Amino acid sequence: MIALDGMPGAGKTTLLRRLHDAAPGRVKIFPEAQPADHSDDLEITRDLLNEAADRIATAGQLVTAQPGLVVASDRCHIGVLTYRYALAQTGRSPHRAFDDALTLCHTMGLLIPRTNVCTLVFLVDPERSIARRARYATDPRHALWFDRSFLAAYHDFLTGLDAWITPHPELISIEADDDLGWPQLAALLPRAHASKLTAVLAPEAREGR
């Protein structure tokens, strides 16, 4: 499975849509998980992390049944950790909520490197994140995602992942340029992931999209 996470406005959802459109029937996309309607932070976090773990297990089953299938996910456990960290750093929730999320990730084995799961973390500075999503700026439902202090904390966590997660070849941080596409991403992936992705996207790669 290839999981895409990182800053809002970095192009994750757009890239996943292009991947699906380029090879319908050969790609399975898990959309961004939505938290259940809980009032308890720990339960919300637990639900989202359970979803992340379920996606890993389901991806394995799908690929076993269809070896050529590319499975990708819009966000993963890293997004849950980053969100909780940014809330704590900006005084919107207690630091305990982030600590609980980190403990759950360890307990559930989500921070253990897996050769069958590659995570791409897309980075873009907060101002560029805001500019790319300007059409949503006046929608009160998205107000938090336009708060500069929150985005700065979000960015700080993502650029300092080594403090929380042991570096490994399947965890890759990428500066999200405007012209970033799947052929460029494939070149950054470990060989097994790159080979499968290239096979699925061969026509797109030839056209340089």
C-alpha cells in the first residue's frame, strides 16, 4: 500500500484521483477517513487509528488476491499524530491527547516499518498551503485549516518526524511542487513499490504526466 499524508493543500487527493483515473480497475483508493461522532478525543483517535490499521490489513488481502493491484490511501496514522500535535502546540487540546495518540500508534504497531507499506509525506509551507486552498478560506467549517499558528505547528511536526518515528526507506518526505506527478514519485519509491506503480502507469509515464 502507498499512503499519502502531509500538509493540507499539498495535492494528495488530486494525485490519488489522477492515479485512479490513469488505471481504473488496477488501482484501489481508500478515501480520507472521517472521524466518528464522539465527544471523547481518545475514542476519536482510537477509531481513526483502527481504520489506519484495518487499511493495512485489507490492502494485504487485496494484493494477495490480485497481485498487480496498486492500493493507496488518502492519509494514515501520521495525519492523526500531526493533527493532535498541532492542537496541543496551539493550546486547543491537552498534550495528553497527543501522548495518547502516540501510545496507541506504538501499541497497534503502526510505527513499525513494513516493506509492504510505503508512506509519502508531502510538505508545503503554511503560506503556500493557504494560497492553494484560498477558495475555502471563507468557509467557517475549515477555519482551523487556515489558522497560521496551527499550520505552523502542523508543518513543524511533519518536518521533524525523526523525533517521533524511526527513519526507514518506506517513509519518504517530499516537497510538493506544483508539477509533481506519479512518474516523479515512482522514482523516489523503494524498488518493489516503484515497479508495481510503473507497470500500472506505463502509458502515463510515457506521456510525462
